[in-house]
Amino acid sequence: MRRSSTFLYSMLCFGYAFLYIPILVLMVYSFNNARLATVWGGFSTRWYSALLENSQILDAALLSLEIALVSATVATGLGTLAALGLNRMGRYRGRTVFTGMIAAPLVMPEVITGLSLLLLFVSLQELTGWPGSRGANTITIAHITFSMAYVAVIVQSRLAAMDQSLEEAAMDLGGRPYAVTLDITLPLIAPAMAAGWLLSFTLSLDDLVIASFTSGAGASTLPMVIFSKVKLGVTPEINALATIIIGIVTVGVVIAGWTMLRQQRQLANQQAR
Amino acid sequence: MTETSGVAKTDNGGACTGAPWKDPSQKPFIELQSLSKRFGSFAAVDNISLKIYRGELFTILGGSGCGKSTLLRMLAGFEKPSAGRILIDGTDITETPPYDRPVNMMFQSYAVFPHMSVEQNVAYGLKKEKLPKGEIAQRVHEMLELVQLPDLARRKPNQLSGGQRQRVALARALIKRPKVLLLDEPLAALDKKLREQTQFELMNLQDQLGITFVVVTHDQEEAMTLATRIAVMEAGRFVQIGTPSEVYEFPHNRFIADFFGKINAFDATVIACDGETLTARLDNDDTQIRTRHAPPLEPGTRCVIGVRPEKLLISTQAPTQEGYTVTRGVVEDLAYYGNRSLYRVRSRSGQVIQVSAQNYQRSAELLLEWDDEVFLSWDSSCSVVLTQ
Amino acid sequence: MTMVVNPGKRDRLWRSFVIATPYLWLVLFFLVPFAIVLKISFADPTVAQPPFTPFFDWSAGAGHKILATLDNYRFLLEDQLYLVSYLKSIKIALISTVLCLLLGFPMAYAIALTPYPWRNLLLLLVILPFWTSFLLRVYAWMVMLGKQGLINNLLISIGLIDRPLQMLYTDGAVYLGIVYTYVPFMILPLYATLEKLDLDLHEAAADLGARPLHVFRDVTLPLAMPGIIAGCLLVFIPALGEFVIPALLGGLDSLMIGRTLYDEFFVNRDWPLASAVAVVLLLILILPIMLFQRLQRETDT
């Protein structure tokens, strides 16, 4: 057994090195004074200052944040309704189609989702004159559509694990269906909704392909700008940007993980008492 | 305590006295009329009719999958009957949604809302009635006193023990002053010691409040001790309805007899039947059995006669009592339990008969050993004819 | 859940709202777009805006009838480019999936064998990259693999090579990028099944005289099968339609189908052909997707 576990743990170390070395290298190079990666030109924060002066990148970042906030919020609402519709509403016509439609965006290649939505917007424009121009609005709709699928899946698994007699008890005590949803179901699935929101937010911030398809001439999201820059090769400003983003995410994840761990401990303590 | 309890007594007050189910002038409080629930081609509840009277503690007893939970859920309004009607206090509630029924339920899992304190849990039903805050607080307080939880009002459910959670669930259902309280396996989640205590508390509470209880359980002991009447359910139908002593002493069939403790069943052929006493001859044995509780059967009919182990007398000398059925056998096995002893006796026909004897004397003069020849006897009023 | 007995009007309204809102959204923004892709894949390209012939002519008096053509699909078969793209995508996706499995399985197994609380930390480290920008992580490999990248510099400085190797813009870089991006998708479902696996079973098998490799083959592997299948599908399905990785790390000849579709659309502006490419890609994916959904349903129940 010992030989095999040595093998397993060396694979583990190799795997983590594989996952993290490129990121670390990127972060180190963001402080490189030289433009080329060949030489270490000394420590410098010049690329960070350059980044702060690059209005194209900053504007794109703002646009991306805006889209991510709106789409994550709407997607969480719609995804939660979808999960309720699949898990708590009994049978109705078209339920099977509904199930399929919710799961499909998860496995759909991005190029297809992007292409189909663009063609929809173009056709709608022809038919109804809306949307007048493609940009933040169409990207947001596209992001809502695929994010809500993720939210629905997360919330649904929470709903499935939840003791349904809680909702029945509330109804038995005089709660009408919508009151039961508000009083009992929503508070209990709130953590899943929060997780869904965070995931939607991240997916939206990260998306390049669907945004490229559904955006119009004017609007460029952050990934679109990054892509257009790095397509041409290594760009030191992007190294700096990556370092900032990775820093923020890491701090966020660590804080989230830490609070969750603390909550679990508190709960364990309470139950032990 | 009843004075300060927030729960109004029903007009009749107290638990039912006498046996209203035997009195045709009594109006039933809950009435099920040809109630059925089918899932596809499977009938979970199959054309059941039942009358339950005010103040009863009615128990539905059966194994898992017998349809008892479905029946309870139809009473609560969570399942829509495929056919039939449900009436409570003369009102047809078949079409009433659960939130408008004068019925509350205590769930098997207790279903205490984990994100609300004890107080909020108990107040929930009243809040949904949109009662004034002051009245809600008052009634919650009284109810928590009644279930002996006033000190834990601000606790969250995860800080409560199983027994305390059960009381919260009970308080939460009772505070609505329901006409009927449904209890789904109320004691199953408690450990044995707590179960006995809670059982008596439930009975006291029911006695005090006079609310009609309908209890579903798979535990025959629980049913026997709690119930005014028991309905034994099997495959979506009631196989017997009666008081605990009726279903124990006069089980309709083998299934029920076996369900409530042990019974010795003898295959026999009817010799004579004079309306009150039936005489039959055991198969492979010339012993004649006389029994006083029998349907009228023609001579020559095959039947099964049941005798509970504790009804049998065991002795080394031939018994002399008048009117007793006597058979003989050999002690094959015996077990001493202190207060009683259990004997397994092989009769001359080869059947193993179980005898449970009270050890009412210390070092009984009758010291039986393995392979002893013994006489078994019982009074003709102690046996019962089983239909199957 | 519960079919409530005869709900009132307000309650029915609530129910309709819960079901209909996401339903209608998905019909409008998921189902209809699909129908449009299907429709346009049967249209002719034109230089107009939008660049395809209409199915029906909306403008009055043009005298058009329903125009449907199989030309796009015929073209997909005739032009080697597309067939090669599809086959190459399948090949790259398959090989990357196997590579992910080879790396992911030992990692997942090692995590499952690690005691708490270290296990949580290791899992967090697998999930963490999920939350950082995918695009930037792929870009990080450009820094690593470039002619003047870290790896070439390192190899030159220790004297293994004199001239930088061409690593970036090759198929190898694409494999690397896909494995790097998708290996967490492999680890997580594998970990989920391996974690549930009772380690006593191993001891039992070892007790019965099985050697470690046999224990692995006879006990671990069969029990981990659901996780292996789920992980493979989770890697294979997105890898097949991948665009960013071949676009950034692949050479000009590394035409995976996602990139071909993208170019067809944005560079050649042949929307009908791009639609046909999408339809065929989806047909290829139907089998693994259905397999995946069945697997999900099984684990749900």
C-alpha cells in the first residue's frame, strides 16, 4: 500500500504544480520591469500604472461588472423559479420539455449558444425593431439564459435534499402556497441561491464567446478586450490585470470558505451542547 | 392548567365517555365515505368508509405500505382522493385545501422550521390567521406552558433534543385549536424511555383538550396503549376496527391475531354449533374444542380456532374444571422470564403449542422439566374462531 | 410536491407565475433561437444585412416562396476542411479526456484518502481556479510556452537546447490547455464517488489476498465507474466545441470545429454555413449529452 500512496501523492503534488505554476508565473511577471519575458528587468509596478491609465480596459471592466451584476441577479430569480417549478409544482403539461430546456444550456457548446442567440436578436430586430442595437442589453439576456440553468441546478439539488414535510407543515398551519414559498422555502434555499448568484456572476465576468456573438459594434466586455490583446501575444498590462483579478477572487474565496467553516463549527458546537 | 391553556374545550368536553360507536343516535365527527386513492393502477386506499366520534383517540395501525399514511395525508389535504368524500363535523372538506381545513398535523419528522425559534414556530399558524400581535404572544406563551417548554422559547430547533422538538411540533399544531389533530407516527423518533412518558402525556393532553386525535402508527403496542379504537389496515383496506381489547381478544383473522402478540391456531372441523357454543374436532387428534365466540357455522365446516398463550393452563394432572377444553402434550422447550415462564409443548398431533404461565408462586410446586407429559386446558370463553 | 386539493384563484395564479416565467424565458431565448439556427442552416448566403436569404420574404410583393436549400450541408461534406475539423475536434477532445482521467484519477483518489480537514483545503485548491478567469488562465500558458517564455528560457539556461522550441501555437499546446482547464471537472465527480467508497472494502480485498493492483482493478475501478463516466463527459462535451484554447494556443492549422464555426461566422460572414456547422456539431453531441443526462437522473434517484 505504501508504494501506491507515494505514487498518488506525487501525482497530487504534480497536479497542483500544474494548476498553479502558470498562475504564479503570470503574477510574478506582472511585476517585471522589462517588456519581454526573456529577462527579469527588476521589480516594477509600471504595468499596474499603465493599466490604470488604459481607459479601454477600465471601461470594459465596468461594463462587464454591470452586466455580471444584472445578469446574476435576474438569473438567480429566474433559476430559482425554474427550480421551484420543477421540484415543487407537481405535474403539468410541458414539464418534460421544461426539464430538458433547463439542463441543456449546461452542456451546450458556447459557440452554438452564442450563434443561436445572435440569430434570434437579428430576427427579432427584423420583425419588431427590438433590440435597436446590440450591446450590454443583448449580452445580459444571453448571460441570464445560460446562468439561470446553473442556478436552477444548484437550487434544485438543495430543494431535493430538503424535507418536504416542512412546507407541508406550513401549509397545514394555514400558509397559502406563495406564503409557504416566502416563509419557508426561500429562507431554507437562500444559501443555494447565494451560491448560484456567485457562480452566475463569475460565469458572466468570464464569458468571451457568447458575449462576442451577442455584442454589437460598440460594446466590448473585459474578456473581449483581453482576448483581442492577447491574441497578438504576451501583454504585460494583461499580466497586471490577471494578478489583480486572481487576487480579488482568492481573497473572496478564502473569506467565503473561512466563514462557511466557522458556521459549520458553530453549528457543531450548538448541537454538541 | 386547563383554565389557562389557550385551547378551547370542545362542547362535549373531555374525552368521549362510553362507546359512541355503539350508539346509533350519535353523530360521527369525522366521516369517510367510500374513500379511495389510486396511483395508476395501484390502490393505496381502497374504498374505505369510517366513522370517528368526537373526542376519540383513533389509531390506524398497519405495516409500511398499507396505505395508512396516504389516508392521513388525504385527511390533511395533501393528497386528493380519487373517489369518495371526507366530512368533518358535518362539513364536506373533500375539496378544501390544507390551509383552510380545521385539521392540523404533527409530522413524523416533526417538520419544525429550522430557521425559526421555538416561539416563531409555534406562532406561525396564528400569524397566518392574521391575529393581533398581543393575542398571538399570549396564546404562544400559554401553549408553551402547556407543553412545558416556556424556558426554551428563544431556542432554535438545532439546540433542542428530539423530545423537545416533538413538543414544539405538538404545540404548533394544537395552538390552531383544530377540530382534529393528525399524528403521523408520533413516537417513532423517540427513544424507548421517552416514548412511554410521551405516550402518557399525549393521552393526558388529549383528555384535557378534548380534541379528536387520529394517530397513524406501525407499532401495535403504541396503538394498544393510546387508542380508544384501532383500525387495522392492510393493502388499502381496514381488516378490523375495534377497541384495543376487542382486536386483541377477538381478532377477525390470523393476520390480526399475529399482529397483536402470539396466538396458537388449531385447524379443526366443526362438529356442532348451537348458536352460543361451537364444538370442533382438532385435525389429527381427537380432542374436542369448545369455543363461545364463533360465527354460526354448519357442522363439517373447516375452521381455525385461536387461543392466546396466556389463556392456557398447564398442569401435570388432568384438570377438573367444568367446560374446559383439554389436550395433552410433551414439554419440548421452556424459558424462564422471572415473572412468567414460556413453554413450548408438542401436542399429540405434532403441533407446537405455546403457553405463557404466570409464576404466581415462588418456587412453584409445579416444576416442569423437558419431556414432561402435561395437560393443557382452557376455558371455552378464551378461544376464538379465526376466519383464516 | 403535494398536489394541493383545489387551490383558490390566487394560488393558481402564483403557480402559473412560478412555472410560466422561466418557461417562457427559455422558450424565447433558448428554444426559438435553436429553431432559427436550424432554419437559417437551410438558407442561402447573400451579401445583404443580415447575410442570408429569408425563409419567407417579409417585404411585400417580392414574390418569394419558401426557400430552403441543402447546399450548406452538401458543402460541409464536399469541403475537406469541415470534415477534418470535426474529426480533429473529436480526436483532440477524446485524447484530452483520457489525459484528464490519467491526471485526475490519482489526484481525486489521493484527496479522498487524505484525512479532514486537509481534504477540504485540497478540494478548495481544485475549485479555486474555477472562480478565476478562464481566459486569463489560458493566457498564462502563452507566457509559459512562448519562444521567449519561461520554459524555453529554462531549458536554454540549463543547456538542454540551444534554440527555443516551438511549443506555443501547436496541437500539443492545445492538449495542454484543455487538460489544464478541464481537469477540475474530472477531479470533482471522481472525488465524489471515491469519497463514498468504503475504504474497508480495500482492506477486505487485501485481506482476501488481493495485491494492490488487483484491488484497484477488481474493487476501486468498478465502483468508481459512475464518477469516471461523469468526469469524462464533463470534459469531453465542452472540449469538443472549445474555441478559446485553440484560438490562443493552437497553430493556424489547429482548426477545431468551434474555431471553424467562429471564423465562418465572423471572418467569412457565411451565417447559413455557420448554422449548418452548429447543427452538425450538436448532432455529434447528442449522444454524449443524453448519456450524461441519464447518468444525472440515475444519481438523482
